[in-house]
Amino acid sequence: MKLGTGVLLAFGAGMLGLAGYGAVTLIQHGGMPFQRLRVASESMAPTLRPETTIMARKTPAEALRRGDVAVFAVGDSKWVMRVVGLPGDRIAMRDGRLVLNGKAVPQTDQGVMTIEGTQARVLAEQLPGTRAAYRVLDSGVTRGDEMDEITVPAGRFFVLGDNRDNAADSRFPAGPTGGSGMVAFADIYGIVRPEDLNKD
């Protein structure tokens, strides 16, 4: 199974490619400080589903916080993932669970859903210092379930897809068949706020 990349494609400007790998489509509004996007990937399910239209607001990288859904560049493509690690944070994965600064991030069971023909557990996860939980999916044992602890370097973010077992995110190095790697501040476009979902 290919991991979903969370790539963005441009509306009105033609496809930028990789739609089958987890793309989101993107419309640019001239010089306006936002971009309109259409999701074409399951990498951020259940938060963002294919064909969902969202709005990305241009935001300085320094303003991003844990839990933000960020839009960023990977090469010539735009991707969307959730920020879970800030510079200086220590990140690991244990049995499919995010460990932040030595502590497992709390999760609560929210039932199950079927996605791409597979049953997945739905879990509510809440990062420290955030106001609200968000939902993530666990489809079973995959190669991204285990990761030794790393420290996020200065000027970088660690991002994860909410569909933890089908997301080519910071757990995997950047490259043609890899993930996003850790995201540089310079590559950040902005964030997608909860109120900016489904902006048709």
C-alpha cells in the first residue's frame, strides 16, 4: 500500500501530479492571503476526506502551534499534515502511539470506521497545551508504528497525518518514494482552521 502524502494540486492551474498518492487540490486567489484546496487523499482522514474543500490561510511559521493543520511545500508540491512537534520537542512512536517529550499523548477510543475497504479504530488524541482533541485512525500494525526518539531541530516542525497508517509524514525521510521529512519553517504556507472546512 502506498502511503498518502497529503499533496495539494492546483485548481484552475492544472494538476501538479501525485493525485493518486494522497493529493489535495489547490486554487490560488491572486494575491489574496489564502488558498482554496480540495482534498484528494485519505492521509488526513478522518479530519479531511477526499473531495472536501478547505481554506488555507497564509500564516508565519513562527505562529504555528502543536495541533495546527499546516499546508507546506515538499519540492514542487503542496502537502497538508498536522503539526505535532515544535523545535526542541522530542518525538517517538511506540506501538502506533505518539510519544511527546517522553510522555504518550492521551488517546480515547471513539469506535471504528471503514476506510478504503479496511476497518480502522477511531481515536481521540489531544496534544498538551491544546484546547481540543482531534480524531486519528489506527488500521493495525504498520512500519510507521515504531520510531526511535528524535529531537526536532531549530527551524523545523514534525508533522503527522491523522490517518496514521496511511500517511507519508515526518516519520519517513523526504524523497521520491518517502515522506515529508521534518518540515522547514521556510516551506510553511499557512494553516487550515476548523471553521475553514467545507468552503464550497
